[in-house]
Amino acid sequence: MKKLLTLGVLAQLTLSTITFAQTKVVAHRGAFKNTGVPENSIAALKEAIKMGCDGSEFDVHMSADSVIFVNHDAHIQGVAIETSTSKDLAAIKLGNGESLPTLEAYLKEGIKQKKTRLVLEIKPSAVSKERGIALTRRVVAMVNSLKAASKVDYISFDYEICKEITKLAPKATVQYLAGNKTPADLHADGIHGFDYHYSVLRKNPEWIKEAKSKKMITNVWTVNDEPDMDWLLQEGVALITTNEPELLLKKVRK
């Protein structure tokens, strides 16, 4: 009996190790919080790459003259990205002296390496739905022109943008962010998986198993507290997006 119990404990430990090893770490807006560099900067991308993150997430908006910039919010330093020119936006300096990065510059840096995937969030347009689709088309075209497609995954809160990406780039991985669609809904529309806030999955834990059963991607944001990390690791989600990549990397590497 004692031997059987020991074997059972070992089996549980093995399963736990396998589950943890399968979960990948995505640095939310790059690795910025504990490194002292600005979020969504090229420096934050470099830090995520340096620490061995499996992915680095970033956000894009389009200027009035159709140049794509990397920034989380629709405004930066009081300037509205969508209604400003690329010349004005390029003059903006981040806290480390870096210029506000363009998508082109960000991708060129990201494709210099092979491990860290570039998790590209296309932000909905505050101007119009049509402009959001126009941004999407320009983004996919640039990713393709720079031969970055094999290193880029797409995410968006806008369901129409997600569907547009699947048409423009059938081989690309697309995940929906808003949390208001079941895995069955996503699967029916050709979306490859979800990237939902952890609170959505706390309320609907069965969605994790449902998505896995359909061989869909399970990604969760923005997970910064240890109890939430531990729960999601035990659930075996594919990816966890976090502002604390150092902490999460320690857990998955145990």
C-alpha cells in the first residue's frame, strides 16, 4: 500500500510538471514593470527576449496618414494617435529616450531572434469600424512584407478584426480578447482560440476544457498574482500573459 501511495504521488508530480512545462509565458506590453523601461517600447521587447519569454505582447494604432505605431492607449502624452501625423508622433520620446516605435521598427527588431513570439494586438479604431479594418489590412501586409508571419500571432478585442485576419492570413494564429464568446462560437467562425481575462475563466472554467477538446489555443490575461498563476498552471492553459514574467518563468521552470 505504501509503495502504491508513493507511486501515486510520483504520478501526480509528473503530471504537474508536464502541465507546467506546457504553459508558455507572454510578457504583457513587453517586460517593463521590473526592468525600468517603458511599456511597449523596443527596449521592453528586448528585455522579454533576454529573459527567455515565449512571447511579447504589444498594441498598434494607425496615424492620420496611415503609419502604424506601437502604443497601448489611443493617446500618448496627450496626443491622439489616430488624428495625428506620423511626423508629429515620431517626435514623441518615451521615458528612456526612445522614439515612439513604429510597427515596422518593432517587427524588424523582433525577427532578429527565434524564441520569443510577437503577440500583436490590433486595437479597434475610435474613428470608425472601417478604419479598424483598414488598419488590420495594413498590419497583415507589413507582417508579410517583412517576412515576419512565422513569428507573429494576432489578438484583438474587435471580433470583426479577428475574422478579417483569418481571411487575410489563413495560416496565422488569431485569438479573441473580449471574453463574450464561447469556444464553440470562436471555432465556428474560424478563430483559433481565446485570450481572455482570468476573471472570465474563473466564471466559466469549463471553457478551458472545451477549447482544449477542439484543439484551440487557451491564453489568459493579465495574470499578475500567484494564486491566479497557480490555478491556471494547474488547469494547463497554453499561455499566460503577465506583467510579472520573471515570477511566472520561475514557476514554469521549476
